[in-house]
Amino acid sequence: MKIFQVDAFTNKPFSGNPAGVCILEEPADESWMQNVATEMNLSETAFLFRKEDGFNLRWFTPKMEVDLCGHATLASAHILYTEGHLKPGQKADFHTKSGLLKAELKNGWIELDFPRLVEESVQAPKDLSRGLGAKPLYVGKCGFMYLAELQSEEVVRTLKPDFSILGKQEIGSVIVTSRASTKGYDFVSRFFAPIVGIDEDPVTGSAHCCLGPYWSKKLGKNELVAYQASTRAGIVKVRVAKDRVYLEGKAVTVLEGELLH
């Protein structure tokens, strides 16, 4: 059984967000998928198998299954196109715990069709500022994720969080973001999720389902270019529609292997 490692939301190897992709011939046991994801030790490993109307897709971190993962979906679509499971012009339909997700190859970029997530203003968790090492200008919540707007791109880039604090149950996962000062980008972000075994995710597609609508409203535009300022870094093009968010990214295969167990 083949397994791939793909760097997503980048056009250069060893940057962007690495994901494992395993294409199955039939549904697999959950404990086996979790063991493979733990062995891969990437932020997410995707498992998919063909159905009559598309592909079943599930995502696992080294610790647990998650309901939505953008970069591993992009990586999965990339493998389907590059390995000949789909031809250019064919859409990838993914049946997931977050409903039907779609991907399409367009001019060398893969566009993901994801649900629009809207944040609601909330009171900041007690230790959020201490965990981040910065006081947010605004705190909202978007599903399981907190969104914290910070003062500037420089603050976002230089942040040194205390993950022992951010990993507390009441905080969970945190997006930090600001308007971009670097030319060519509309906003920047970073994403922390120690509660699911990922201190900092390099590039987070699902976070942009929330960031897109947030910055679209603030900046008055529906098409944005985002930069996730992790060490590996990545670029996400975001287009916001009525109830969907379209994310565009590139991907590079860096490893192909064979699972023996």
C-alpha cells in the first residue's frame, strides 16, 4: 500500500505544511489509521478510498481524528491528480465528517471548496494573553478555534507562546492574526493547537475558512492573499462567497513509500 508525504500550500519542497496521504482500496480499521498517523508523526495524515460518487476522506493527527483539515485535503487532491486517479478537468469530491468538500485543479493551483466559518465575539479565556505572550485587540470563536487579532504583523511573526498554557482544555486551538504590512499579502496568521498534539501548524487551511470571512468583512474585499508566518510558511489564496470559502494552494510530493503492515 502506497503512502505519500506532500508539502501543501507551497511550490517548494521542505516548506508549507507536510501531510501524509494514503489511498486505500477499501475502508480501514480506525485503530490502524491512527497507528499509521502516529508513525508518520505529521500534523495530519489523510486516508481516502474511492466511492461511486467520489472519495471517502478522513484525517488523523498523531493523537486523534479531526473533523476538518485543509492542507491534508489539498495534499490528497494533489496525489489524485499527479498519480492519475483523476484527470485535469475532473473535480475531486470528498465525503468527510464536515460534509461534501470539493477540489479542482486550475492553472497549476488546486482550489478547495470549503464551508464558510464565521467567528463570534467572545470573552477571552482566562490565560489566553499569558499563553500567547501578547494581549489581543479582539477575541472571537469559530467552532473549536479561538481567533485573536494582534496589533501588527511583527507581533504575529515574533510571538513566542507558552504551549503548556495554550494546551489547557479551556483554550484548545488558537489562530493569531493581523493585517499584513508585507506587500502582496492582505493578512498574516499563525495557528497553535497543542491540545491535539500540534504546537504550531505550518499552514492551516481550515483556519482560513474563518480568517477569510473575518478579513473580508474588515477589509471590504472578497478575494484575499494570506501568509501563514510559521517557520516553514505558506501562501493561501482566499475567495469568500455567501456560505463557502474557496482556498487555493500548490503542493509538492517529497516522499513516496510503501506500508508493509
